[in-house]
Amino acid sequence: MITTAAPEHYIDAVADYFDGLIPEASDDQLFAAGYLRGHFDLAVGNLEVIAEPFDKTQLCNWVEKSLQHAITAGELDSHDQLHVKQLWQQVQAIAA
């Protein structure tokens, strides 16, 4: 359950940001966006299933943990890690 408009606004803003990358992003950026979007959407879904209020900080923490787990598991090579981490910094900077 989302507690205020702010987390919902952030979720929508992130989705719009990812969608906006499609026409102009490089192949590496598109891969990173798709990969990160999967982690982001999974975190949103997990937090909604718990059915407790959450905010942008909690959502970002879930995504961060998910990305760290994936990197530790060897899902991304160093090149892809760089692109995903750069994009993740940009996504976190989106206003809630």
C-alpha cells in the first residue's frame, strides 16, 4: 500500500523516465534501463504485496539490495554494471 501521492508520483516518474529513454538511448543504455526497470518493478510489487505503507526511501533500498544481490551472483559483467549503476543514480535523483 502506498501511503501518499509522493511514492506513487515517484513510481510514475520513474516509469516515464524509462519510457523516455527508448527513442534516444544507446543499446547499452537500453539494456541497463530494461534491467533496472525489472528490479524496480519487482521491488514495487514486493512492497505492495506486503500491504504496508512505504515511501521512496524504502523502495530505493529494496532496489539497491536487489541490484547488489544480482551483481554478487554474477548477473552483470563490469561493463553492464557501470551502465546500470549510472542509470540507477539518475533514477534515484528523480523527485518524489
